[in-house]
Amino acid sequence: MPVIGVNLGRVGFMTDIGQRDMRAGIGAILDGNYTIEDRTVLDAEIFRGAQSVLRTIALNEAAVGKGSQGRLIEFELALDGEFIYTLRADA
């Protein structure tokens, strides 16, 4: 799915269009003046025990944060289905 990035803040390393150039940049895209860049996405999934409670894709990063209570979490990192690492940390 094509995505257009418009930099509206300070961090815009994945954007080609700045806020000041937004109208002209999007107009050029609508006129067919663009190239598509393939990007890798992350497939992130959260398990509680053996049950998957959330699965989503991310364009650049996936963040794991704590809920309202602090506790120990354990997560595994896999790349293309190959196990890389297990980490236990305070959440």
C-alpha cells in the first residue's frame, strides 16, 4: 500500500515532503509525478501466555510500553520466523 510522508515536525527522515511544500508535493503526486520506494515493515505480535492479544504491522518501529502497573515482561525477537533473542525487563 503506498504511503505519503509529510514532515509536520522535527523528525522527518522518512518523508520527502515538508509542511511548506505540502500542497505542491501532493499536487505533483496526484499529477503522476512520483516514484514508489519499497520499504520493509515489521510484523509485531503480543502474547499473554499462549494467546495472541495484538498483532499489527509497523513501518519503522514497534514500541512496547507498560500499562498502569509495573511488572516483569518477557519478549522474544524473531526475524523471518527465526528466533533471535529473549529479553526479560521491568515494564
